[in-house]
Amino acid sequence: MSIRALSWFLLASLIVHAEDGNTRVYLSEPDALREAFPEATSFSSERFRPSEEERARIERHSGRPLHESEFCIHSAWSAGTLLGYAVVTEEIGCFKPITFLVATDAKGAVRQVSVLVYRECRGGEIARLRFRKQLFGKTLSDPLRQNQDIVNISGATVSVKSITDGVRKVLAAIDAAYLSRGATPAPPGTAAPAVSEERGTVRRARPAMGALLEITALEALPSDVDAAFREVARLERVLSHYRADSELSLALRAARTGPARLGDDLFECLLAARRVWEASGGAFDPTVAPLVEVWGFKGGGGRVPEADELSAALARVGFHHVALDCDRRTMSLDLPDLALDLGAIGKGYAVDRAAEVLRARGVRAALIDFAGNMAAIGAPPGEDGWPVLLRHPRNPESSLGVVFLKDRAISTSGDYEKCFVLDGKRYHHILDPRTGRPAGTACQATVLAATATEADALSTAMCVLGPDRGREVAISSGVEALIVAEPVPGGELRCVGTPRILSELHVGEDCGAVEGAEG
Ligand code: AMP
Ligand code: MG
């Protein structure tokens, strides 16, 4: 094994890939907080770093070693009255962490347990309300014995234990931070007491925009990473086409009657979308929203639309119907019922803004991974970059190879992310705006670019354009791309790439035929 391969091997343990097929993202942290405290008018958060004695007490209650050095304890408020506390935590299930929120009332009795992310292939029943409800009303003095106080679920025994131990851990932490001291958190709007933090490797994952956002930062403070998460949560409220109250949804409604003024993030994201729409000859087009809807990919598992549904949706597609005025920062539509879906660019945009937050706070080495849209700040000490595995489009256990990422972004789009099979044919979520149907010539595309925004949008475009035209657009856009042609049954994979990515790629055994190195 070469030194580089060896260092990759060691470093790869730092990276967890969100897209391993089993990961289920249920709720974002803000949504889970709202679900736990629907009557809350505001939330505040404080950090709690338990002393050695408190740590030992928390460990005794949970029956597991404590892996957190500190807790972020949210408090929920309604008109100056404290409603309760909530903590998002992780416990390992069989092999992988379960991310969940535990909320209590102001006296420390469980009021909600919500699973945010579940990554195991079995045991997902613990996310059901019927299981979680058993924990409601429990306090630190309740024993929570498995099979006695908490009914077990066969096939999910380990996950049941992880959740139960985690609930006891959170109850003990809230008790140590506030209840046993007779203390209350600072109400919203007042400065929270400062907690001394230590620099080190911070690695956290949080659900956002319906996907998993994972940040690994070296020599960083936990509050640096929390600030990056907060930035992405803020952008979700701006860019989401799922939320009726997002800035995007409100702007589309306003633009029916005249130019709508946009905030900086929405305007910048739409400008970037327009650049990629132009560069890709319309292959990337955020007005595909009605198509995504008739194909059943907006929140559903997918369906084949009737011909008339498809043509009605296609009639509402075309980014040329959207005018952006750079002086007034407005958007105008010449089709009033036009809809926008920023699903192919929004996560990349959020990654860039999160990287900006980390950089501004002095973080010099970090990797942000938002469901295959990644940005690297610097590199781990002594390394050329962060190792990033390029997944194999048809075998999630295998990879096409590895690239090292430093102060650059990478994004992969594939026909396996959201898809269904009918009569032996695969239908997927990347739609060709010209035909209204799933794109058919490439099954995966990876783009390396200066920004994650561009990499995200262009990787989606490349899936529509296919290997040969995609490679031309990559070259004219000044980015690197590796595009995998739609596989022929029984044939080997055909990968087409730009020269630099091919020279940088440490090709895996399963890469198949590679074209384009000669440039
Ligand atoms: P990505 O995973 O970044 O490739 O984005 C795919 C998502 O973008 C889909 O789930 C749709 O919501 C949306 N989408 C599908 N086709 C297109 C397209 N041709 N241009 C822009 N967005 C698209
Ligand atoms: Mg994309």
C-alpha cells in the first residue's frame, strides 16, 4: 500500500458517507423542537459542560460511557414562561449512531422523544410513536427497565436500549445543569453564560433540508460547528420549496402580481442557477418543479404520470420565464403559475455558506458533507487533501476511486437517489427539462469546482447531458467532471472524464473503462 493510499485509509475513518442506502432522515432539529413544543413562542440554548463528578453521575444513570464533553440544552419559552428543555443526542445502535431529540417539561419529565436520523438497516420501528410514547412522562427517578418498564420490540432490541439509555443520559444532564441546582436557563434575548470550550476535532451530523449534513472540523470549537449548522437551518427557511412559508414560496406568490424583491441569499442562489442553466443549455433548470411533482418525487416514492399530466407540467417549465433584475434585486415571472425547485443547487449553496461561517471563525481544516455535496477547507495536517470516495453507481459497497479535496468542492448526482422500478425499467428524479422524463444517458456525474453551488448544479446538469456533451460543458465551464454512462446490461461501466480529474483520481477496481485522459 502506498503512503498516500495508507494515509487515505486512516483518514477515511474520519468520513462517514450519508448516502449508504439505509439512512433515513426524519426531522431537522428546528422541526423536532417545534414538534416537542408547539406552543413555544421562542427558544434559547445554553452549553453545559459537566464536571468530572457530574459526568460520573450521568454515566451511572445512562449505564454507558459518556461520549459528549458538553451538551447543548435548548429551552422552550412562551411569553416569558419556561415550558421545558430539549437536547439532541446520539447513541450507537447496532453499528451506527441514532440521532434523536429528548424533550422534557420544566420539571424534567419526558414530553417528547423524536428520531431525527436512523442509519441502521433494521430496528427502525423505534421511530414510531407507539414505541416512543412509552417514554413520555418518565423522569430521572423512573427505572426504564427494558422489557419491564419499556416494552421491547423484537428485532430492534439494541436500538430500544440505545434510545432508553440516551433518554436517561439527557434526563441526568438536564438535572445536573438546572434542576438539581435550582437554576433556570437565561430567557431568550439575554446573553447566555459563557462556557469555556476546548479546541479539538469536532464531528457532528444534523438533518437539514431533508438530508444529512455532516461537518468534521479540526482544531475547532463545538460552537464553530453549531454556527455552521445554524446557517444551514436559516437557509432552509429561505430556499425550501417544501415549506409554504419559505422566502422562496412567498416570493413566487408575490411575483404573480409583479416584480418580487428577494433577499441576498435567494437572489444569489437564483443568479448562480441562471449561470448554470445558460452554461448547460437548459439541462439544469429549476423550473422543473411541476415535473418533479407529476412524477411523484416531491415527498413521495414516484409514479409514471399520464401523458396529459406530463404535457400540462411541461408547459410550465422554462427558466426563460424568470427575469432577475440585478439592480433592483427582483424576480419577475411571465408565467404566473411558475414554480421553482432549488433541490439541485440549494444544498451546494448551503455548503458554501457553512464553509464561509467556519472560515470566518478561524477554522483552517474542515470537511462539510451534505448528502454528496462537499466542500473542503484546507486539509488535515500533513495531507494533500481530504480523501473523498466516489461511489459506484450500481454497487454502494464499492467505489470508483478516491480524490483528495483541498479548498475545493465536489458534488455527485445519481439516478439511484430517488427512483422506482416499474416493469423492469428504472425511473429516477433527475428530469430532462426538454422531454419531461427521467434523463437517460448518464447514471451518475461528479463535478469538482471552486464552489459547492456550482458543483451541485452542474453535477445534476451532467446527468441530463450525458457523458459526451457533459464533458464538453465541464470543459467550457472550467470545472472537472467524471460522468458514468447509463450501464448496458452485462457490459462494463463507461466513465468519461475531464483530464485533471482523471489524473487525480485514484481509480478503484470497479471503475470500468475510463475515457478522456488525453484531454
Ligand atoms: P441533485 O441530487 O442535486 O442532482 O438534485 C436532484 C433534484 O433536483 C431532484 O430531486 C429535483 O428536485 C431537482 N431536479 C430534477 N431534475 C432537474 C433538472 N434538470 N434541473 C434542475 N433541478 C432538477
Ligand atoms: Mg445537484
